Amino acid sequence: MLEIADSPFMNSVERRRPGGSMRAYVNRTLPQHSAVVVSNRAPHEPRPEGGFARGAGGVVTALLTLAEVTAADWVCCARTDAERKMVAEHGDNWDAPLLRSETKLHYVTPTPEQYEQYYSVIANPVLWFIQHYLWDLAQQPIINGRIHRAWNEGYVEVNRQVAQKVVAVGHQLPHRPLVLIHDYQLYLVPKMVRAQLPGAIIHHFIHIPWPTAQYWKVLPKEMRSAILEGLLGCDIVGFQSSLDVRNFLMTCEENAGLQVDEREKAVLFDGRVVYARAYPISIDVATTTRLAFSHGVMVEERKLRDWRPKQLIVRIDRTDPSKNIVRGFLAYEKLLVHHPELKGDVQFWAFLQPSRQDVAVYRTYLRRVRQVAARINSQHGRDGWMPIRLEFGENVRKAMAALRNFDVLLVNPVYDGLNLVVKEGALVNRAEGVIVLSENAGAHEELHRHVLSVNPFDIEATAEAIYQGLTLSSEERRKRNEAAREVVRTNDISRWITRQVQDIRDLVAVPGLRAG
């Protein structure tokens, strides 16, 4: 359980809250409710030798915290052969660790073919590419029979199975179900659950951007209508930014002809009011700070000092096309061309995690990343100096050492729901580092006053922003660094959860009402 007192950075409002823990706060705010977290993936994956290994990434940590403080059960898909084997041999209900307590995992077991159609054909890349504006619309996508089959036999079917499991779990809960659904893989679940658990409170949080109403028209009408109606089975739909909320309301109005109240940020649907709210996700400040000062990170930091250049540019990303890695390298190349005096004194360290290599477009993008880095190193490198240090792997301690030591952190996604790396970097950096941040990242809404903002498509302007970051005065760097850190300390993971809990209480919850 995350104790409020654990974090020295909790803002004064959080410190004054009586009761001593986030779980106690949730219990007081939403009494007589039993929570269920619903996501595509489990928080942990089974080890071959037994037990569980925790999943990677900031979103997993956020959901672990959410499940912890709400004492939630957890519904998820068996995605891998190991998970399917575990369920086949030992059943679909498992006790699994959270942060300091346990949850009951309830696995849904689609066939490998159903899961592949649902995840690797529809969710990624179709929905992911739509929601990050990645399609080259003159040529792609081609909505053919394969896409339609994957939609019906994969996406719709897996969402149906997940909803069925949520309903079964909901009927077993001692109190009114509070169903907390997450992300773009499960858009159809809320409506399906609403039909069978009419007394439930249903909240869906979307971790990625919500595009304009026009861009949703890339999808056939029956698909985009099903997605919208699925989400409108919720009581509250949560987004990362106020822009996402506006785009969602516009989509409801323009694409579905629904009545929207922009001031209340609400949609009237099927005789109910559905609220749309922005809850920018964040990090656990205390846990991240402890990790940043851990022995393992100090070991990685000593290794870094053995090769660290005078000035260090860092990026930490998955090799996803939305992350815009190639344009970042091209901007760095422009920097070297415009400012050759930096050669030998600066290095760009890109520590990358290969992503979704089962999808062809991701494999192609990874090859492009390697090729561009190799070309820049060949053309601009010299004896004893390599412009780009390109590393692949997944090592949280090495990543944290990089974030502690950057002079410039480049975060230039084409579009991003939020981007937790930028918040981690703002919190832990100890080199008075400057963040160069895409104006299309969700985190820009909170941090824009304390970063150098860039258009992610403009490599000339990005090169200039990197140069500005490297050459700002020490005083200006310190002021930006401290201000960004304070934003993250104030708007931490506890605030992300409490704002959602407060809205559920204020907008939806009726004391004493139980599921039928």
C-alpha cells in the first residue's frame, strides 16, 4: 500500500488528507464499492520456473498502484503461450502480487488466432495508427476482407469475452461493481458490461491520443460507431489531455449526431449522461526517486562516467513509428552541420527498446532507425568519437542513469498520449538538464512553460532547440529544471488516482445503490 507519508514531495492538499493511506482515502470516498481493473495484459507474466515477473513500463506501474489502492480484482487476457499453458493447467483465477498486497487475476483465454486478429491486426496497427495520425492516407490503410474478418472474429470477439468475464466477476463482488477499464484494445467492453451489470459504475481511461472526428473516418462507419457506442456505455471516459476531451466531444457530435454539452464536458446518450474528463497520468514520485538513488543505478552511472562526453543528449523510447526517432536523428545531424564546433564534445545516446516486432511496419521502422544512425556515424564520426551511441535493450537502471545525467532530453513524438519518460526525466535529472518536448505530446500541456517546445516534424527547429538546450545559461537551465520537477512532484500518481475517484463520487456514485 502506498502510504501518503512515503512521499516527501506530496503537495499540501495530499498531506492534509486524514487517514494515512490512499486505500483508506478511496474507501472513505467510495464506500460500498468493489473495484475491477480491466486491461489487455496482466501486471505480471509467469516465469518458466514458477511465480510471476512484473511487466515493464510506467503504465503497468500506474495500474498496479490503481489496483492496490482500490483493492481491485483484475481481468486481463492470456496473451502468450506461457499464460495459456498456465491457465489450461491450473485454472483462470490466480493470486498475483501488486506493490504491497495481492490481487485476484481473472484470465480471459481467446485462441491464439483470435488474439492475433484482435491485437496485431486491429489494435496494432489499425487503431494505434489512427490515434497517432500515422497513416499515409494516400496509400494506407486498405480496409479489405482481412480487416473486416479481424474486426469481427478478433476485436469484437475478444472484447465480448473480456466483458463476459467482467460480468461474471462483478456478480461475485460483495458491493456495487466499480469497473475501471483501460485503453484502446477494449473499447467495446463498457457497453457490453452495461447491458449485463446495469448497476455498475463504469470508467474507461484511454492512455493514447484521441484524434479528430475527421480522422476517425479512416475506419468504416460500423467500426467507428461501435467504438463510440462502446465507450458511451461508461459513466466517465478519461483522457490524457484537455485536447483529447475536446476531440472526443467533437467526435460524438460530428460523427454520431449526439447532443454534447461542452461546458459540462458531457454527452447525452441512451438517456444517460456520459462525462469526459482529462486525467494526465503520472509517476510514483517516491518510488521513482528511490530507484534513482539505488545502488544499481549508481553502478550504471559509474559506467556512464567512463565514456560520458562533455555534453550528453539522451532519448529513451520504444522503436515505435509514433516516437519519431528518425527525425530526432536527422535534427541532431543538422545540429552537427550548423555547429561543427560541437563535434567531439557532444554525443546522442539513444537507448531503445524494440517494439511490436510481430508487426511488419514496426520491423521496417527499426531497420530505418539503425540505417540512419549508421549513416550519421559514418559521415560525421571521426577517430575516437561517434556521434550517436545507439543501444537496444530493456534495463530500467541504465535508463534511470541516463535520465539523471542528460544535458538535453529529446522527446519529440509525432503524437503521444502523455509520455512518462519526460516526467521521469524532469523528476530525477541532476545535471540541470533541459527537456526538448514535442508540442504533440500529452505531457506538453502540463510542462510547456518549463521545456523547449518543438514541432516534431520540423527538424531545423528541433536542431535549434537542442542547441539552445546545450547553450542556455546555468541559471536558466536550473530554473527550468526545478520548475519542471515541481510540476511532476505536485501532479503525481496519487493525484491521477484521487482526481478520478473524486469525479466518480461527485458525478456518478449514489450511496447505497447496489448492482442488480
